[in-house]
Amino acid sequence: MIPPLLSFNLGEADTVVTFISSVAIILGAVFVVIELNDNKKMVAAATEQAKAAAIQARATTEQMKQTNEIADMDMIMRLYESANTREFQTSWLTVLNSNLKSFEDFEKLPEAQQVAFYQVASLFELLGVLAKMDLVALSTVDDMFLPETAWEAMKPFLEGVSAKYGGEVYLYFEKLKDGIANSHKAR
């Protein structure tokens, strides 16, 4: 005989187990609902954070772009200042007033006037390199320095130097002139 304390009714046990598992299922469902709400809040917060980061990235990019434009303009202004010296302006006038017809005409010029051609060509070669590297805009160079005018005035000299010293002398000056000419055609 089994003592009464140890007697166990399987029907009652089944009811208790069913009740406990029902409670566990309900608590689990409540927990899942709470977790889903928390996840929704976390996803919404992460989305807002991502939007804020994107706005900040755009603002930073715009600021960097403006800083680069200011630095580029500063560089151009410094070049322009050096091109506005009495020495360079004298060279510029020498080039414009020389009316060269051939490289032989250039070679007949006094040394000081020959140096003027090299000085002006060097400035435009530098501007061509800066434009090639996208450090200055073609439109800015065109507005401030008149490279097409310089090229036309110096054409016999430039062609003669290239022939005399081997092909690719003042290559970036030529690319600068061509780039500006193409931008004029595109307008």
C-alpha cells in the first residue's frame, strides 16, 4: 500500500502540467511581443541614426568640397599674383608684341626676349598640369589667363621648340589650350 502523501493522481498531474505549459506559452508569447516591440524601437533608432549619419556625411562632403574650391582658388590667385608682377607682364607684352612668323624669327630675338617666351610658356605649362590633375578648373584658367591667346602668339616658338628638342615640350600647355577650345565648342 502506498502512503497517502505519496499517492499520485495522474489526472491531476496532467491538469497541472497542462496549466503550467499554458502559462509558459502565454508568458513566452508576452515575452516575444515585448522583444518585437523592443526590436522595432531599436530598428527605428538605428534607422534614424543612419539617416543622421548620412546627413552628416553629405554635410562633411560639401564642406570638404568648399574647402577644396577655396584652396584651388587660393592657388590660382597666387599664380595670378605672380603673373601680375612687372617682370611677367613685361614678358607677356614681349610675347604678344613679337608677331613671330617662324622659329627662326624667335632665334633672332635678343636673349631677354627669348627668356620671355620660355617664362610665359612655363606658366601655361604649369596651369596645364594643374588642370590635368583637376586642381584648377579650365573655366577659371580661361577667364584669368587667356591661354588660347598665349598659344596663338607663341605657336611658332612652341612648334620650333618641340621640333628642336623632341616632340613633347609644353605638352600640358597644348592640352590646356585644346581642353579650353573643346569647352568653348560644347557651349
